[in-house]
Amino acid sequence: MERPARATNRETREHNERLVLATIYDRSPISRAGVARLTGLTRTSVSDVVEGLLASGMCREIGHGPSTGGKAPILIEVPGDARLLVGVDLGDQAFTAAIVNLRGSILQRVDVPSENADGDEALRLAVDVIERVMGLAGGPALGVGIGVPGLIDARAGMIIQSVARDWRMLALGRILEDHLGLPVYLANDCQAAVLAEHVFGATRGPNLIMVKAGRGIGAGFVINGEPFLGDGYGAGEIGHTVVDPCGRTCRCGRRGCLETVASVPAVLGDLSDRIGRPVSLGEALDRHQRREPLALEVVRRAGEQLGSALGGLVDALHVRRFVLAGAMAAFGEPWMEAVASAASDRALSALAADTTFELGGVEDVVVLGASALLMTRELGLTLHPHGLPEREGVGER
């Protein structure tokens, strides 16, 4: 059996740089000594890396922390404006591109309607929206992160299939890299969205499931601190699980998929049938907010259908934290409670008892998630759960 090759000096330095940068990013403000303790690196190694980060503008010194008896430590941080990110959501209804800083704040954005665009027209529209927002950046961008509905080969930057756009085997990553001269990272929109919560959210644990429910329904997974994509990159395509074989025809061609009973179109279709005329999402939200019985019933039933499907995920993965995002999250607590209750009813009680459901973002979760994908991949950041260990730095020597 061959022995594994030893890391070269260059590989060791790159590893140390990424480890130090991730620690400063996550634990700011922190001293060099604090970084050394958290990473296990020597203070000399940490100081060498920090000097390089300071020179490149990735870090900055922000003053002194309190002394514990000796010389007051100098605290450092990764400023949000150290680099600019381009995050893109090639959604069903609109294409959105935004300039995002390293802390998840959107600085500029461009939105263009995209509902009727497909094929080459949709590709031209995607390039246009990215170019337009980059013109507003005010500085060089680190790269471009993109979330796309459909089946995505993230490693190859390939859209295997996106039904809404009639894209099949489209090498979008390579096309855009050649055109823009920047690194481009692709992910399924739900797989991107979960990174928005994992990277930029206030709480970070090792495991997380985000369910994005809008025109379509999908899930994104973070398992042991890393995105889980599945063997063929299709993890999370729960919207096309058949829940009623005799139900409505889904846009995928089959009958009774989860999307046909639990998505925004399902809610609007049900309300429209009951009222006798077309109902917009705005009207549905208004009726629900005014607690009209019919709107409450339709939304509750959609939530129960989604929750029934999620009960299987509770049992299969035993991930304790679910975040519900997308347009359906605009219906708020009543919808979320219906989802949580139905999931609890369908799951093993011992597992359901310590599973939590919370509302996430209605807008921009894909843009922010795509930005987080770009940031973590391009800078090589591996971000650990918050609070393990506790934030350090203040009072360090």
C-alpha cells in the first residue's frame, strides 16, 4: 500500500491561509493570539499569514482589545468591503443579479422579468443582467455565483436540465467565464439558498435543511458543515415527488407531484377555483392577512401537504433544524405551523420532538446563497458552527 504524499510547502501555506482567513472571518474581532489558539497554528505562522492578508486588503487592524495585564492585543477583522461578490438568481419569474459584500449585504441589484424567456433568449438575458449589475459594482468582483432551478452539475458548471428555460446540457459556467474573464460557480437554486442561511445567518450549526417553496418546491442540505448535493447533484428535488397519483398534471409531465398541491401556483389555483376568477399572489396574501376563512383554509392545506412530505426527511436524516423560505413563507406563522404540525404527525415522535421549523427569507435567498457559494469556494473558506468554541479575541494577548 502506497503512503500518502506529504503536503508541499505551498500546499501547507495555502491550507494555513484559508484556515486563518476563515477563523478571522468567523470570529472577528480577534487577536493574532486568538487565531493561533483556535487554529492550533504557531503564533509565528499566524503572524506571517496575517501580514499577507493585511497587505492584500483581506483583513484590517481595528484597534486594541482590553489588556489582561500585559500589552493590549491588536484586533483584526475581515471587512465586508474587502471583496465584492456577484450573486445571481435565474428564477422562474425574474432574473436578479446583485453586488453583495462579504457579510451578505446587497449593495446594488438589477431585476429583469424572465417568465417568457427560454433557450438562447434566456441565455442572452442572463448575460445582460450580469453585465448590467457589474457596471454598478464600483470595483473589481471576486467572481460570479449563480443559482438556477433544475438539475445542475456544480463541478462542471453545467446545467444538465432546467425545464423552465428549456436548457439542457448547457455549459453556462464555461460560457460566462470565457465572456466575463471571472470565475463562475453554479448550483441548483435551493442548494444555493441553504448556503445563505448557513454562511450569513445568525446561527450556524453542522446540519441544516432549507425548503424553498414558491412556484416550485425544493430543498437544500448542509450536512456536517458542507453542502450535500447527492451522487448525481440532484439532492433536494422533493417538489417532483408524487403525493397524489390521481392529482393534477405537473409541469414535469407526471401527475400529483408535491408542487401541484403545496406551491404558490397550487394555492392560487385553489383560491381561483373557489372564488370563480383568477387570484394574484398579492390578493392571496392580503386575504390571508385579513384572516379570511377561505384563504386560511387553502394556505393551511398547502402547508399540511408540504409538511407531510417533510416528515420523511425528519425520519431519514434527523436534521433538527428546518428553515422554510421562498414566496410561500410570506404567508407567515400560520403556514409554517401547518407545515411543522403535519411533519410532526408523519415522523417518528422521538425524532419530531427535537425538530424545529422557522421562517427564512422570502426574497434574495438565492442571490445571497449564490454569493456565499462564490465566497466559500473562491476563498477556500470552511466555516464551522457558531459557538464551538465561543467567540474569542477580546482580552487576548
